[in-house]
Amino acid sequence: MTGAQTFIGKYMFVRELGPRDGTTTNRWVVCSGRTGDKLGNVLWYSPWRQDCFDPVNMTTFNSECLHEIATFLIQQNNARRTTLTKRKACR
């Protein structure tokens, strides 16, 4: 894995994986802050044109953890929109 880990809330952290080969969108792995176990991935989902959370099979999340993941998704999607808007303005 590449990138520094960043805590999202009290119980989880994300680590940036960088883009897949041939793509430009970043990916992140979401891990348990206590055990380091992988809980899922955040990645670009083209049909919806936004980053989405793809959980590992048989993982369970309470409302607080889901809220923290949703907040991270909102931040990433807003950052992408801001970057795209700036790029379009420079053309």
C-alpha cells in the first residue's frame, strides 16, 4: 500500500492506494483503526460519476461508522468537483 494513513472518525482510517493502471482516479482502502483489518475500498464508480464505498464481504457497520465513511466520500467527491471546475475555468 502507498500513502499515509488518515483517521476518519474514531474507529477507522483510510490509506490512499493511488490510481489503477491506465486510470487517473485515486483509490483508498478503509481499515479498522484497532486491528488494521481491511473493511473495504473507496473507488470511482463511473455509472454514478462519484467515489463509492465497496465493503469487504461479511463486514458490519453501525450508524456512526457509516456516517464517517459517508463524510469521507462527500469530501472526496467535493474535492474532485472543485478540481474539475478549476480545470474548466483555465481553458
